[in-house]
Amino acid sequence: GKLGIGRNSLINGFVARTETPGMTGRDHAFNVRARVLYPKWDVDAGYQEVGEKFNPEVGFLTRGGYRKPDVRLMTRFRPKNFLKLQEVRPHATFRGFWGFDNFQETGFVHLDNHWQFKNSAEIHTGMNLTREGVRTPFQIYPGIFVPAGTYDNTEAQLVFMTNQGAAVSYNLQSFIGGFFSGNRVTLNNTVRLRPSDTFITELIYQRNDVTLPQGDFVTNLIRTRISYSFNPRVFVQSLVQYNDRADLWSVNLRFGWLQAANTGLFIVYNDSRGLYDLFPNRPQRTDRSLTIKFSRMFDLLQ
């Protein structure tokens, strides 16, 4: 359900329940959210709960059995003549996940300020207070295990981006600070080329340099996206990605022919071997899929 109150307030939510033979317990899920939006203020708060036995079958859950409150507060200022600034957006965010035994699995407090300049460049100067509750030890990297426990950390989140609407743009997002019982430096670089309104491509390189008492490691992720629109309703998109942590290439190709209300024809090809066929003496991985979907909307009242 969704309820609008005046022009500036909105309340929405859902309630769901599943019934699975042989499975008893908390099989419910619900979410309720409220948002108040004004030109200068933006306040958003919500609460979500998913039972341990909630089983959507064909759906997807990032985690099962949790309670999650969250809140976000943002305000905006537009200086008349200060450092060529167009807008300043200080804001704060909190979200947390608790199990039904009241063990906190995740905590995240984000304190940030976005500095947008008149040339559309932006600098974000943020800080995150994080909590990770690990119930059982897990392997984060071959031979390196994170012990069970609760880990509280602080990290800086710094972002720099040029005008994202320009023909060539650059975006750098970085996380520097505590990570479980050690530290990490994450650099996420994106170069975007937009030679026309119909063709966009970007190259993304992410590097994680992690230092833990159990051991140090570095991971790299490289991906490229290409999107071309023949017209507002027909497009092709591709994603090619390499993950050196898993030593795996993957490819995603999509074709879309849109009709009314996001219906139409969609063809998607996925290949987790990806470019392995191009390299000799590489391990063979068989995970390929081709999906074809067609949907159409009919108006029965006319």
C-alpha cells in the first residue's frame, strides 16, 4: 500500500507471508516507511522485518531472519557566492540489522557532506561508523579466516567526480579505515565515455587492499559496461567483468524492446566462463544461460 499526505509526505509498506510444508516458525515479512520531502529537507525512516522461515521460493533475500530499522536526514543549502559552490548537502544515515535473538549483525552510521560546484563537479567528505557481528568464522580469502565476534570500526568515505553529463567524466570513490580486526583501503575508479545521447560506455576498476592480523591480501575487480539505444524503446547493453579473487570472467548481454509500462521483449545471455574460451589452458566453467521474456499489457476496460 501507498498513501500520500499532501504534496510532501508519503507512507508506504507491504505485508507478506509464506506457507511451506514441513516448515514452521516466523514465516512473515513486512516493511513500513515514511518520507517527508521539502526543497530544503528530506527525512526518510522505516522498519523492516523478515522471519527466519519466510520462504519466497522464487524470490531473493540478501539475508534471512532479521529486524532492520533505518533513518536518513538530509538538508540542502545554496550559497550565493562561496567557492563557486552550487549546493551543499549535509546528511546523516543509520541502518542496523538484528537477529531475533537480539544479536546485532550489522550497524552503519553515515555522516557526510556533498559539495557540488557550479561546473557540476562534486566532492563528498564522509565518515562511516560500522559494526559487523560475525556469528561463525568464515574464510574471507584463501587461508585467511575472520573469527566470530563483534567488530566496531570507523572509516573515511571520500568521493570525487567530474561533470557526469560531459562527454568524458571520472569518478573516484574511496573507503579508508577499519575493517573487521584490521584495516582496508578501497579505491573504486570509473571512467565514463558518452560521445552521444545513444551511446555510453564506462570502465570500472576496484582495488581492495586489506590488512588483518590473520593475513594481508589484495583483490581487484575490473568491469566494463556498454549501452547503445537505437531509439527510446530499443536498446542493447553489455557487461564484461573479471574478478581476480575468483579468477573468473563473466559476460552479460541484454537486448530490450520496450512497450507500454515496461512490457515488451527482453533477451538476456549470461556466461560465467565469459572470455575463458579465448585463452588456452584455462579451467573450464560451465554456467551459461539464455533467457527470453515477452510480456504485453491489455486494457480490458476499453
